[in-house]
Amino acid sequence: MRGPDSLLAGVVRLWRRACSDLGIKGLHFHDLRHTGNTSAASTGAGTRELMARMGHSTARAALIHQHAGADRDRLIADAVSGLVDKGPRRKGHTGDTQD
């Protein structure tokens, strides 16, 4: 029976051969982790959820495999604007101070 290391080595060999056959240069098998985590984050998944999906024990590791995108930044900005537009109108930040 093959161990996990030899299995991964076989998968990486197949990946490299496939990329070579397709003329793709510079795309590493490990890049899929970054793409997968970034895609999961764009759905609104939180850091804890991303950590569980990727098998990370620290938030730092999860964030290394996650990349911010301009599209997601636009969605966040629009959502915050929507909250501000719908939120209650108060005077001051605590409701009891003058603007």
C-alpha cells in the first residue's frame, strides 16, 4: 500500500505532465489550495470555516492561502453602504452626543 507522501508525489507528477502537455507554464499543484481558499472566502466563509476546510490550525495559515480580490472588495463595500443606508439615524456615535 502506498503512503500519503508517495500518493501526493504521483499526483504532482501527473499534474506536471498534464501542464506540460497543455503548454501551461508556472502553474503549480499547490496553487489550487490558494484558488480554492480564495473562492471559498468569496462566498462569505469566515476564517474558522476556511481553516476547517483547509486543515489549518492557525488563522495566519488560512490567510496565507487566501487572496483578496477586487470583485469581493466591491461586494463588501456595496453591502456596507446598504447597511448604512438602511440603518437607524442617530445623533453622534452613541446616540447621545451632538454631531
